[in-house]
Amino acid sequence: MSADFAIGLHDFSAATGQYVLTHETLAAENGADVAKYHKGIGQRSMSVPAVDEDIVTMAAAAAAPVVARHGADQIRTVLFATESSIDQAKAAGIYVHSLLGLPAGARVVELKQACYSGTAALQFALGLVHRDRSEQVLVIASDVSKYERGTPGEATQGAAAVAMLVSAEPALMRIENPSGMFTADIMDFWRPNYRTTALVDGQESISAYLQAVEGAWKDYTERGGRSLDEFTAFCYHQPFTKMAYKAHRHLLDHCGYDVDDGEITRAIGQTTGYNAVIGNSYTASVYLALASLLDNADDLTDRTVGFLSYGSGSVAEFFAGTVVPGYRSHLRTDMHREAIDRRQEIGYAKYREIHDHSFPVDGGNHPVPRETTGPYRLAGIAGHKRLYEQR
Ligand code: HMG
């Protein structure tokens, strides 16, 4: 049953970490040809959070401007999607709820299914607004992507958060029915509870992603979805930006279309700008693709955008959104560019120090050095509790 009112994205805001490591620096350290990173996987640099930043501080930084613009009175639910969780029991969103002073009369939960759960959160939010159009749902996707140093995955690391306000009669984008879904039990990428870095079978993960694109598209078309020609652009999950090109080429081929590189670039090119310099932000990545598109494309009013969200393991979903007239006056383009530009470039030694840092697990009092210039920080860990503060 579809609602007799539009539901979708009413506001959107993104944040990233304090530091940036370029792929020139990484290549100089590990002896790779930098062209493999720039051209082969389509990455220029990666965001690296400071030691006093994490998924909570990035999420609060992304969500604060949304709450400042719209107030919190209508927010009845906060859905926090992540796969770099900081606690096995408590939802990271509760720290954000506290930092932003959201009302006690709200529910807050955390969702996980690799990079896909941001989309699960968005879809669940649509359902909640469908039930009661007066409610707004704050959807947050925040992740720090981390692989072992010296592994092929290292070049695809990154970090970012997005905050999306889902409401009736949205100002940015209407999200449509149907969705196409696909699930398969595959060990392409995973992170056991005792590890801080992910394990991955790189080539298997690329094949699994492509298989999921086919599966989700098949389900989408069988449920009466739009035809490929109706889309102006496609936002794919971007573990590295070349993956979006691979995926779209695969979809066109699968659907019997001529695979024209110019046409693929037209459909994908403007979605990759932020991910190419931020790296994989897991749950946030497909929505950073949307931010890049909205912030950089000419007028997209009434244009339809396709989304392909993939999370290893694996689950994928294809759905469509149509851009609302007047959307441009609600964008945060300057803020997004500033968040990227203000990052401080670091050398390999500083990156290694941050990458290999871990807090003692002795239950003692461990203050964290001040590094971030962002609005929120992790002040310390004491008695196994994380302590956050506004900077
Ligand atoms: P690799 O073995 O380092 O690289 O792993 P490669 O040898 O496959 O080369 C990569 C590309 O660079 C190739 O292009 C090469 O030809 C090219 P392709 O053939 O694929 O088009 N290349 C060059 N190009 C120009 N000049 C050169 C040069 N040398 C090589 N000199 C891999 C790459 C992506 C596998 C690795 O980085 C990795 O394991 N990454 C992590 C896993 C990943 O990102 N998987 C993507 C799909 S799964 C997914 O998206 C889910 C995920 O986000 C997790 C989640 O859901 O939570 C990861």
C-alpha cells in the first residue's frame, strides 16, 4: 500500500574526519604505482579520524546542522546504521541523542548489515512516516573503514557520516516504491567481534557485489519498477569509485544495453567526487554519492535517481528517488566542501600511529589527547565507559 502523500529526504548533511592521507603518500610507502590507486580503483585520498573522533563524533557533527535547521520536536526515532560499532549492547545513536539534546520521547536503535544497513534504516524510516505523517525520523549512517596495513584493502579505507531527515512532503527527494532486494549467504567481507580490522576476499567481494546488482535489479523489475532509461543518474555503494563504474557496466550489459563508456560516465561521474577523496565510508558511502550528485550536478528537478546499496555478506537493494522542485535551496554544498577541504594532510607515520592505536581494556581512566577541530570529541574512556563532549 502506498501513502497518498510523498515521503523521503527532507534534509541531508555529511561530515568526515580530521585528517587526510593521500594515495601518493600510501604508494610511496608501499611501493605501489600510484596510477593503480588513481586510475585502477579511482581513489585520490582517504579520511582518517583523529584519536578523539569516532562514529559518534562524526555522526553528531553530521546531524547537528539538521537539528539546528528543523528543531527536534518532530523527531520520534533515531536510526543509527554502522558496522564499526563502539559497543556490543548500547546503540551509538544514544550518545548522539544526548550530544544533540534530542527529546526523551524518542526511540533510538542501531542497525547492522555491513554497508547496507544505512539503506535498511532509510526504508524503515519511510515505513514509520507512512504510519504517522507528523513524525520525522533521523537516519544516521556513520563508519570508519579499516583493514590491516599492507593489505590490498588498505587503499580503500575512509571515514564519514551522513545524517538524513526523513519526513512527509520532503524538500529534497521523494523515495519511491517498489524496492528490489537480494540476499545471499557469502563470506566476501566480514569482521569477527574480536577484530578491529575487516577481513575480505577482494575479488570474491567484487563478484558478490555484481551478483547482488543483478539480483536486486531482477527483483525491482519483477515488482514493476522503472526501466533503466528513466534514470538520470545512479548512486552505487562505492567501496572505491571504480566499483560504481564496474557495477553500472555490469547492469547495462545484463539488461542487454550497449555498454557505452561515455553514457556510463554521464550516469555515474558526478556521484563519485566525494567518495574519491574520502574513501569507503561503508554505510554512508551510497549517500555520499547522492550528496556529490546533488551538490555538483546542474538542476536535477523532477529527475529520477537510482540507488544500489550493497552490504557484504550479503544484502543489496535497488530503489528510486525523484528530486523535488526547489531542492537546491536546501543543500549544504558549501558545508560539505568545507568538511573535505579543512582536513589536515598527514604523513604515513602519523597515519600508522592512528591506525595502530587502541585503548587499554583495563577499565582505568584514559583521557584522549585533543586533536579534532570538529564540534564533538571523545574526551576519554573511564571505567570502560566512553565519555563524549562538545568541543
Ligand atoms: P588489488 O589486488 O590490490 O588490485 O585489490 P588489483 O590488482 O585487482 O587492481 C585493481 C585495479 O587497478 C584493476 O582494475 C587493475 O587492472 C588496476 P580492473 O581490472 O579491476 O578494472 N591497476 C592499474 N591501473 C592503472 N595503473 C596501474 C595499475 N595496476 C593495477 N599501474 C581490491 C583491489 C579492490 C580487491 C582491494 O582494494 C580490496 O580488497 N578492497 C577491499 C574490498 C572491496 O572494496 N570490495 C569491493 C566490493 S565489496 C563491497 O563493496 C562491500 C564493502 O564496502 C564492505 C561492506 O559491505 O561492509 C567492502
